[in-house]
Amino acid sequence: MALSVHNLEQLQVELQSADTDYQLELQDGNIVVMGPSDIVSSEIGSRLIAFLFAWIEPRKLGRVFDSSGGFILSDTNLRAPDVSFVTAERLRQNQRAFGDLVPDLIVEIKSSTDRVKTLREKVKMFLKLGAKVGILIDPDKLTVTIYRLDREPLVLASEDTLTITELLPGWELKVAQLWPPIFD
């Protein structure tokens, strides 16, 4: 039996009443339970959100979401990228529900238990459904791969600079700034 977003919402209500907290996605009618990520991946996501928010908010360019923000996609799946961005033109006001659109930018961050192939497929799925840019961050290899529809992926290393000119003109981030610092 294929499940719907409504079924997922009911399950989440039941889990909350049982005082359990799982992050769930709906993929091809199946519920996918998302485990917590390792703290390195979590920190990278927090750092990226902070850098994006510092640029986006004062310019009122749109909205940045963390890994808890779920989006209902045109293929009826409910997915939640690790980091996402939606332009202000496309989401003028938030609602107290899942986003019913494809984000303009989606980011997946490889956790220690993730497989790169699965994350790459998720990024490409978002692009096929309308995302303009997809990014895959691999803390193990210290790389950031930028995906755009109908273009070869661009792999950046720590010494490179990340830009997303089609969505965030003028924004630049040294890839090395994503990696958690080592304190003396």
C-alpha cells in the first residue's frame, strides 16, 4: 500500500503523542526514517545556514531552511534537504505546513553513515523537479560538489570559493569556512 503525505502527517502526530521524535520523509509511497547525523555534518549544516542567512536576510532575498523543513514535491514525495533556500518571489509568506514547492537551492551533507550515491541521486531528483542548484558536501573528502541541470558537476576543494550567482549574486564563501574549526 502506497502511503500519502496525509498518512505521514498522521504518523508524526502519533509519534509526537508517544513522545518520540523521528524525522520522516515520504519517498515513492514509503516512509523513510531519517536518523540523526553525526555532529561534524550537523555543524557544517549550521555553519552553511549561518553564512547563507547573513547574506540573504538583510537583502530580503528569500528563506533558508534546515533539515527539518519538509517539502511536498510534484511527484507526491515529501523530502527534506539538509539545507535549502527558496527565493522571496516564490515564497512571500510562510505557512504552518510543509512547503508545497521545490526549493531553489538544496544541500545534502554526507553523514558518516550516508552513501554518496544515495545523496547524489537525491540532489539530482530535486534538480529534475525544478531546483536550480544542488550541492553535495562531503566532509570525508573535504569537497563541495555543485550540480546544475544539464551541466557537469563542479567539484570544489577547501582552497576554492563557493558561489551561486544565479540565486545569490555577489555571495562568496571559501569552502574551507564550512569545515569545523580546531580549537587550541
